[in-house]
Amino acid sequence: MALTFSLRGWRSGRWLCRGFSFESNITPTISDKIGRGLHRQDKHPLNILKHKVEGYFSERFQTDAGSPLFKYFDDMDPYVSTTQCFDELLVPPDHVSRSKSDTFYKDEKTILRTHTSAHQAHLMREGYSSFLVIGDCYRRDEIDSCHYPVFHQIEGVHVMENHSSTEAVMQDLQQTLQGLIKHLFGEVETRWVNAYFPFTEPSLELEVLFRDEWLEVLGCGVIQKKILEDVGMGERNGWAFGIGLERLAMALFSIPDIRLFWSDDPRFLEQFSDGKIVTFKEFSKYPVCYKDISFWEPKGFHENDFCAAVRDCAGDLVEKVECIDRFKHPKTGNQSSCFRISYRSMERSLKNKEIDVIQETLRAGLKSQGFQLR
């Protein structure tokens, strides 16, 4: 397999990626995932949960004629404007989510959505007041069994017709979401935790006691009045929530590694059936291969950028990246870091020789940008 990798522009916070004629930090590894639509793939765990959530809302909310009140959108373009993703949701200009270390930028004003909330204002302006948006979202993140730069989320919005008080809206929201959790998990203990989101006030997170551990499953709240005013619904009140499908699926199906959702291995996919939640059975656990790399951190270095570089070299062969040592030079003040990269395939045993090729490609890329390797 040919490996191509470029770190051009990392030091200035910009990537020039293969296939793009503009400045972007969207790597080839990420661009290859766009349009895969796992949430629309029959018998896929994410699709199974998508249909379960839609089914719950279709039953709970109906028009006077008996048809579903909520509209469902599952194929909206993941490329959105920074206005949609941040400004219209009242995200502060200096919020960390706007940085290139957290978000994938196509250009200065266009990004891969970091949440399906990015479509909230647009759909409300078009007249929709009760809807779910299901889709793939993108964030630069750490690498381990629970984090992946592409994940799937459901955004729910319900703007009420009457002049409901904040208390009444919150009560309806909590009853709706507790019902959803019961629909998915059965009888489980839940608890509400106060939270902060720029676009809702008050805001809460819902946790469930699952296998003796508290698991955060969603964030929600009453939609900020200014957002409703900006879309022409200022006289009304409503709620919104966001729920990550991978986190739910990993818990409900007992899937141990988030990379498995992207597997084409029939030993994974053939375990699932539409409408059924079953316990995933691991078909194999291949040995891990560890490789360490140490360097002096360049100015502006962010660990998320390094993880993106590793993933662009190794794809889904990388299981985990962790910093195992940091050292600050007492005279120069320069920071040195040592990262341990865990390589493991979900489908076969890796050869040390092929991992050495990946590791050398990564080292060469770092060197070409002036990184001082140790």
C-alpha cells in the first residue's frame, strides 16, 4: 500500500492537502470518509439506532391527523459555513471549537460540521419547527478506542406553538428524553447534570447508570431566545438536544472499538439485523505493535494536530496515541514530548516491517518541517 503524507504548513496552522487547491486542514484520510453515510447503511448499528430514535419520535409526536409531527433529515451536506456552525448558534469568537486544532476547515469560511446543530437555524428559517437531523460530524481529536475524527450525531429541535414558559419547555424536554432513553435502554437509572452550551439556556446533560457506570448520553436545553428571534420565531419557545450515535451503539451493542463502525469485514457487519439490538461478539483480537517517537515541540504545536498526522499516515491501523513523557529544558524552556503509538488491525496480524514503513514516513514528514526528533 502506497503511503503519501504531507505536513506542509503545519507550523503555521495550515495544511495543504492532496486533492485540494486551497488551504485546508482536511487530510486525505478525512476526505475519504465524506459521503460514506454509515447511518444510512442497512443493518449497520448506527442505522439501527437511527431508526429506533425516529420511531420513538414518530410515536410520541403526531399531528391532529395522526401523522408524524417531526421531519427527518439524514442527507444534508456536511460542509457548512462558519456562520451556520458557530455564529448562528452564539458560539463566542474565541471559543476553542473554532480553532484549526479542533475543526476541519475547507477554507476560511467553510468547514466540516462539528455538530448537526449547524443546520438548526437554517431549517427553522425554512419553517420547520419539529425535526431531527442525523449525519456525520467531524472534529480533530485524540486517538483511542472511544474517539474518532468522524462521528454521527442526531440533533433534535421542537419549537412549541404556544407561549410556553421556560419551565414548561424544560419539563417537556426532560420527559421526552427520559422516554427516549427508556425506549433504547429499558428500565435504567438516570440523572440530570447541569451543563453549558452557547445555544441553550438552561442546559443539561443526561447520564444513565449502565453496567455500574454513569454514561453521558446526550446534551440538551431550552433554545436561546436570540436564536429564535433571528429565525423569525421570537414569540415562541422550544428545546433542542444532541446525541452521539457511536457512544450509544458502543454501549448498547457492546462494541469495544470505535474503528469497527468503519469496518467492511463481514464478520462485523453480519452480526446485526434491522431493528434488533444484539451483543457484538469479537471475532479476534490481533496483537498490538508499539512504536515511540520523541521530538521537541514546535511553536504552536497541538496534540490534535499530531494525532491527525499519525492517522493520515496509518489510517485505521492506529489504535491509540498517548503522550508518555514530557520534558522542559531548564535553560531554553523548549518542550520535548514522547508519544507512544499503538498499532493494531481489527482484521489481521500486522508485520513489524510494514509498521516501520509507516513510522519512517511519519518521522520524515516531521523532519521536513523542521521538527527536531530525539
